[in-house]
Amino acid sequence: MNNATTPVHADITLVVNGQEHRLNVDTRASLLDVLRETLGLTGSKKGCDHGQCGACTILIDGRRANGCLALAVAHDGADIVTVEGLAQGDQLSPIQRAFIEQDAFQCGYCTPGQLCSATGMLDEVARGWPSVVTDDLGSDPVLNDDEIRERMSGNLCRCGAYVGIVAAVKQAAQDREAAEA
Amino acid sequence: MTERLESREKVTGAARYAFEYPVENVAYAAAVQASVGRGEVVAVDADSVLALPGVLAVLSHENAPKLHDPPDGELALFQSRTVSYRGQFVAVVVGETLETAREGARRLRVEYAAESPDVRLRTDHPDLYKPDKVNPTFPADTEQGEPEDAYGCSAVRVDVTYTTPAEHNNPMEPHTTLAQWNDDGLTLYDSTQGASSVQNIIARVFGLDRTQVRVVSPHVGGGFGSKGSPRPNVVIAAMAARAVGRPVKFAVPRQQMYATTGYRTPTIQRFRVGADSDGRLNAVLHDVVEQTSTVKEFAEQTATPTRVMYQAPHRRTSHRLVALDVPTPSWMRAPGETPGMYALESVMDELAVATGVDPIELRIRNEPDRDPENGLPFSSRNLVACLQEGAERFGWAGRDPAPRARREGRKLVGMGVAASTYPAYMAPNRATARAEPDGTFTIRIAAADIGTGARTTLALIAAETLKADLGDVRVEIGDSSLPKATVAGGSSGTAGWGTAVVRACEALRAELNGGLPAEGLEVSADTTEEVKAREAFSRHAFGAQFAEVEVDADTGEVRVRRMLGVFAAGRIINPVTARSQFIGGMTMGIGMALMEESVMDREFGDYLNRDLAQYHVPSCADVRDVDAVWVEESDPHLNPMGAKGIGEIGIVGAAAAVGNAVHHATGVRVRSLPITPATLVPRL
């Protein structure tokens, strides 16, 4: 046990959903807790606080990450997107729409993490990043159901909405392709 | 096809769960668990933690206020020195911030006088006893005919013991309470399956009038039974908030949930079934041994499905409990039916093999024409239709009954079937229906939507009764200030809440015949008398589960390739959310079959695997082709909607279907869940 009894604070800047925040954070605070408790952005959820469930998944500098495993002080200057930042005003993003249409959630608690994870994952696929189930590492991965399941397995859903989640991600990927075509 | 009414809130992060209500000046609680398996707290060194900057209070048995009338030991927080199980809450630290509270809890030194805990469930435990009843009010034992003798005389006999491990509900949202005292009493933002029951129980715990407690819970991140009654978090938050004179919030950390928020008891189930050579049952004996804790009795009704499933003139069921120094078991999705039907439906598969009768035909041959124990007619029973529909859809006809007959490279492939059932409960509820001056309607009932789709289903029921557009119906639930409602449990919500909504809407329509007053019109309904007056029927939903698995012959890894559930559950109100409920239950059944197991620390007590990295629930990659359908079922003896509950039946029988498929694939009968490579490899 150490003797440090006084919390240590540090000044950082975070850009969250396009908005800059200058913050004085407890150096023990996770990014997740700063988002939820300091900034009031409670869309990102705490399911396990140990990086095991994915409910806290956010995008840090464009890549998906577990907010509960990220110390806020280590992310000074980061550009963060949370579930609150996925829609454009009232216009839901394709993945948000697809989750509703495919009933890809029940209690909704894992949903923000699933949505951020899927958003980041579709971008990874677009960049040609392979997964452990990608057969041909020489060409761009094809986003079939097995690829979706593998790439979404960092986000647990205890209600068991995976069937809907896979359908929703597939639908959003197709929407994205159609939009790019 | 109706999407969830709160869909938009849930995909934008706007839906607020208990921890997320913005209240001024909130403080944070972090709890400390007993580190011994049994004994007494000797000393709590609160002073050194209170000296930390930002720590507001330390509460333990040394200084906690006396609670008025906690209904059981689980809610009697910090009322004595006694440690009844490892992991029991013994103290709480309240801090200005989450970080401070947690550091305080981590640093709090608690001294114990430790004794050796008795934590091992076994069939020869000297303290096994017969409970007065099993959950909720079933007799512990039943017997008809001469089961022992009849079994002994049967041409074909199967005598096997199945075991299921402790399993944890693990809703994604931890058990959470934000407590705020004010002049009027206590407000609780709580993650609960029943606002009205939390209101009642917490009022009793703190010696308040029921009206002085308000429970708010519009969105709940899953529960699966574990939030069906208030757990220690509610008392801790309320006690801490009163102590510091500020609102306090407390979310049970995932690791602490395993000891403090309930779980499914492990079971040891001996089955003896005797049949003639054609598979017609003559005797069924189902003897269950399971555990409870020393602070609160919970007696899982594991053998109850055996009482309704199959005909047999000679039959017996029994439950024996032992109170161990373990965390308190409680409800987990389809308590009773889930472990009981796993065993029964595995045994039926064994009997099919023993008699050479097809597993579906075997079940059809043993279909009773009325409830086999209480003799009542079934209000409706379409198990056979589910089996036949499923066989057709799943391609059962082409199945070679010989085990280990189908191999694809390293993969052994097999198909299994199991029946499922769940009672169609209904309890008294109240609701109001209001015609607003603008022509819309507001329905109010303290129901809960824990992900079931209840909010949407109740709106559909109201719109249909009122002959109104769904868009003109607003449903308010999840608040104890609304008309009193039962918990989201026993798959009873649609039946119980829905009936109250129908009656309120019918009464409103009748009164509206006189025209809509300028200020609107509100009527209320109470279904107490209606529920009491129900005719005597045996009311149950039924289903058939089919699974196809592949087993890696070298590694023993089991993967579920395909799974289909066919259910007969009365009228399905909202096909979208119903399908999700069924599939969700089946998905949890895959977890039960292949991965979920809470391992008791036999030396020190409590469960060893206390997080989601060690307690494995199905992930996306574990769930491939899973689908659920239902057969048309019209049942006039249920409720005005003609609906049976659907929240739990999806898990019932699912693990047996997987286990039976594993046997078909490999020829190996595993009688102890979960079926893992460790259990399979030595026998492949």
C-alpha cells in the first residue's frame, strides 16, 4: 500500500463528438468515468470496468477502444466519438437505423458499445484489415457473417441479440457500399 | 411488426439507466466484501480511511443505523458482526468521487475471526432438509402410485444423475441504485424488475410508509431474475445517502455481483424412469438436491416441470436443500424449468436410445391428455405440434439415429431435440387509461421493461383495445408512483399487466361513449377479482428445441451450427420482440450447455470466477444460425389477449437439445454441464 493519500489531478483537453473540453481530471479516472461523470455523456456504458464486455466501446482517434481501460490523463488531446456523436443531428447513422430495423438490442445497455464497435469495425474492413477468420490475407476481406461475428465478439450482449446484431451490421455495411457506389 | 418504442433513445445513448440521473451534489459508494468464508467481523479500521481526503463516511456494523424490518438476511446490511459467506458486504465507503470511494474501500482494513466454511453441495450432506415449499409456492414433494415398485418392474429402466453448476445471471447493467432523501422521503433510481415491490420492501426496511418511497426505473439493462427483488445495493445506497446527507449512487462492480446479486443454484438430479419396450413411461422419479444460503432460503423448483410434461401412472418428485456458507441463490431465467428440463429432456433422449424409439415419437407417445399430476385439463397444449413443425423445418426426417454416424473431416456432426415448457402465470395488477384532451391516450402502470419489449407490447394491447393508432398511445412504466404492478418475472408481464391495461382501456371506451370532457377522462382497473375468479386449468406454454452441433474430434470443441426453437405460447402480440425474446433465451441456453459455470472455492468460499473473462457467456461468434418460430395457438382460458409468457421458455430445453446433439454426434453422454473440451476429450 502506498502513502499517496491526496488525489493527483492533471489538466487535459479532450475533443468529444467535435466539442473541445478543457478538464482537470483525477489521474486515477478512466476515460469512461470522465465521459459519464464529468461530462454527463452517459451513453457509454459501464458493464464490467475491466475491458471484458465492450459496453464502454468508444472511438478514440477513429479507432474503437474500451473507455474503461483508458486512463483519461493518458489521452490528452484525443479526439473521441461516443454513441451521442454517431447521429448527424436528428439523422441517425446507417448502423443506428439498422439496429432498430433488425431489433438488434433488447435492454439496450450494450447497444452504445455495439454501435461504436460496429462503426469502427466497418472502417477497419474498409481499410482492408484482416481478422482471425479471414481466409485470404492477400486480398481485401469480404464481410460475411463469420467475419461480422468474429469482429463483433468483443461486445457481449446478455440479452442474446447477436442474430439481430449480425443482420444489422450486414445491412449497414450494404448501405455503406451502396452510398459509396 | 412493431419496433420498440424506446428504440431511438437506446441507439442514441439518451435512454437513462439508474446511475445516469443528473442529481446535484451526488456522492459515490464503494462496498467492501468479507474476505473470510464464515465467522465474525472483529474490527473495522474506519479512522484511517476517514482520514483520506474526500472520504465522507465509512459504514459497517460498528456504526450503521439499525434497520427497521429487513425481510431477510440479504437486506440486513451491516446489522451484525456475523459473516455468513465470503463476499458478503461488510462495509461501505462513501466518497466525493468514484475514485476516492474505491480507494477508500480498497484500503479499509477489516479484521475477522474466521471459521471454516461449509460450501460443498453433496447428496450425502447430513443437513439436507425438505423445504416447506419450493419457489414460489409449490409443494417440495409429490407422489402418485407406487413409483419405486413400478420402476423396479419396468421393462426398460434408466437410472442416471445429472448435475448442473451454479450459473450467474450477469445482466449487462450491474445492479445499481441512486438514492436521494428529501423532505417527502426517499427517491431511488434503481435498476429493478419491479418498482412497486422495491417500494414496498425498502419502505419496510427503513420503517417508512410506502408512499414515502419512490422508485424510478424506466430503463433497466437486463435482469433475468437477478433484479426481481431488491438486492443489497438498494439498502447500501439508501443508508449511505442518509448518512452523508447527500444523494449517493452505487453500482455493484461486476466482480462483486457474483456473491451479492443472486445466481442459479447448482443442482444434483437423480432420475429413474421406467418404460415398456415401446417407450411408454410407467414410472418417473425425479429427486433433486440443491443449495441455499444460511441467510435466506431460496428453494429452486427444479422438479416441477417433471410434474406436467409426460404421462406415467407412477411418479415422484422431491427437492432437498442444504443451507451452506455460500452466497444466496435466487431467480435466474426460468428457475426450476431450466435445470429440471435439462435433466428430464436429456433422460428422455437416453430412453429413446435405450428403446430404439425416435426421440420425437417417444415424446408423442408419452403425451398426457390432461395434467398428469393435478388432473386438470390443459388450457391448451401444443407440444406435439411444435415437435412436428420443428422436425419438418429442421430436416429431422433424414437423421440417422445411430450416434457418431456423421463425420466431416475432423468434425463429428449430430442433431438433437428437446421439449420446453413454462407455466402461464398471471397475477393481479392495476392500470389507468386516460383520454387526453388532444385525443391521444396515456396508459400508466408500474410495469418494467428490462429489454423484453413490454413497453411496446402494452402499447399495442392498449391501441387494439382502444381501437386507436399506436402513435396516439403513450405508455408510462417503470415508476412506483404509477398504478401498482407485479415484477417482470415468471414470464407473467404480458398476461398480468396486459389484462389490467385491457380492462382499463375497455372501461375508458365505455365511459367515452358519453363524450370526452374538456379536461380529459381517466379510468382505472384492478384485476384482483378477475385473477381470483379464473377457472381451474393447467396453463403452460410448450416448445421444441432443435440443435445441430459439430464436435472437433481432436480438440473436443463443440460448436452449435444451427438451432431452431418452435414455440406454442398463445397469441404472439409483437412478433419482432417475441422472436428476440425466444432467440435470446436460446442463446443463453447455448451458454448453459457449453460454457457457463461458476466454480465454488471449496477452501475459502465464494465463486472463483468472478468476471466476464472467467465466467463465459456466449459471444457473437458463438451464436450462428439461431432462429425461433411459433405455431398458431388460440387459448380462450388465459387472459383477454390470449397470450402466454415468452421471456423464459426460450432457455428451457435448449441445453438438453445441445447435449443430445453432442451425444448424437459423438456417442458420448455428458451428464454434467457445461459440456467442455475438458469433459469431452478424454471420452472421444
